[in-house]
Amino acid sequence: MRVYIAGPYSKGDVMLNIREAIFAADWVWAAGHSPFVPHLTGFWQAITPHPYEKWLALDFAWIAACHALVRLPGDSAGADREVAEANRLGIPVFQGVPEFITWAQANA
């Protein structure tokens, strides 16, 4: 299953936020799924910057290609918008990796 990882990026320590997203993605991957980590575009932004809304449009395109979205804890207007987009598209949203894994195992 393709799983979008949504969570804080710019609020707080960006590198710690990226780290948490990678840990979540690694857990999803170890469970046999294919995670997408939008936080990694931070490196792309550092090399060739683009406006925030352009990044969010890219995120929305990836959300549409996913089967599920995992929302990591923490305040994030961008992640909240990603959740709203998943809801709009009828893509299941899970509050954390454990909730997703439990659901995925029950629906395998």
C-alpha cells in the first residue's frame, strides 16, 4: 500500500521533524508498505527554492496516488491541509503509524 506521511516540517526543528517522518516511514516500510515522505523535499527546496503553494500542490498530487495517509503528532497547518485533502479524496487518515498498521493488518 502507498502511504503518505504527513506531519510537522517547519514548526520547531526542521531536521528533527524530518527525522521523525523518516522513522515513521521506516516503520511503514518494514510492515510491507511503500511510504512517501514529503519532508525530504526540504533538501530539494534548499537547492532550488519554490513557493510554498507549489510544494503543497506536489504534495496533493502524491496524496491522490496514495492508499492511506499517516498524520504524525504536532502542530502543522500544512499537514492539516494534507489531511483535509485526503479526506476530500476519501483516502483513509490515521493518527500515527500504529493505528495505520493495525488497520492495514485487519484489511489485508
